[in-house]
Amino acid sequence: MKTQIQIKFSKFYEKWISQLENLLSIILIVLRESREDSKACESEYHKLLAHHKEYYTSKWATATENALIFFCPVWLSPLEISHMWFTGWRPSMAFQIVRSLNEEQLKKIEGLQAKIKEEEVRVGREMERHSRQMTSWKTLLLVRLDSEPQVTDTAVLKQVHEMVESVKTGMASGMEKVAKMADCIRRKTLRGLLDVLTPIQRLEFLAAMSMFQIQLMKRGKSELERELELD
């Protein structure tokens, strides 16, 4: 059963991805027919960038209510989820999309890539630390319950409730921190790459990122439809 928060964000995402596909179709025409028109390319670039910013604005407005839903998003297919890295795309993946770089650009991007890889490792370690902490909290609370065999049923139920609420609060707080760290790296990656690329390269790069997201969505949807047919 989906929560109201999940339903609300699912509706937003469905509309957002549809708008992204429409934007991309226009951008591909511009790149094919008007790539020498710098004003047209710059205009489409800013539209696409603003659209991606809209996603993150909505994401964090929702995450303040419940960040956990972004670790298992019901609005995505299993295929899309399998490509996720802590609630979004993996930053190091973006470097594989960049093409046709000159020597100076390549040097700058290699330096950025090394820093981003280090930060990815840091996020992974934070997630491991949080997981260990959650395990120790649950163990401590369960041992406490087990060591008090004389308590009444009401007292036991109260302690169980407190245990569950404590674990949920700790989990939500820790997972929100991990998600924020991951999004911070994604933002640094985008900013770093876009600062190095030429105007036309920036548009091509964001278009390629968007194309990958849309193609993955379509493949995931097709796989789900085939599975339903087999059932």
C-alpha cells in the first residue's frame, strides 16, 4: 500500500519525466538542425537545466517529510532502481557521457573525476557507519526487553513501541544525511563538468544524461509489461 507521500511524488514524477521527454525531443531537433545557432542552444540548455532543478526542489520538499521513500522509489521500475546510487544517478557515471574533449578540458575533468570518486567512497562509508549504528541500537533495545521478564503486557507493548519509534527516527535521520551527501556530490559533479564544457557541449551532455534516464525508464516499463503478460 502506497502512502500519501509516495502517491503525491509518483504523480509529480510521472508528469516531470513526460515533460523531460518533450523537452528532449525539441533539443534533439535543435542539435540536429540549429547547432550553429548559439542563442537557440543556450535557451534550450537553460530550460533543461531548470527542469532538472525542479526535480531536486520537489525531491527535497518531499524528503523533509520522509527521505526513506527515495531509497526504494515506488515510481521507478526494478531496472531503474538497479541503476540507482543512494537515491539517484551515480556521479562517476556522468564522466562516461562526456565526449570530444580537448587536452585542457581532459586534464580538468580527470582531476574532478578523482575528487568525485573519493567523495563517493566517503558516502559509502557513511552508509556503512549508519547501518552498523542501526544494528547496535536494535540489539541494545532487544536485549533490554529480554532482560525484563517481569514486566506486564502493557509495559512490554509500550517498550516495543518506543523501540520501533526510536529505530524509525534514527533510520530516517541517518538515511536523510546519506541522501543529502549523495545529492551534494551529484551537484558538484554537474557544476564541475558544466564549468569545463563549451556551450554546445553542455547542451549535448545534459541531453545525453536525460536520454539515458528516459531510455532506462522505457526499458524498465517494457520489462514490467512483459512480466505481467507472462503471469
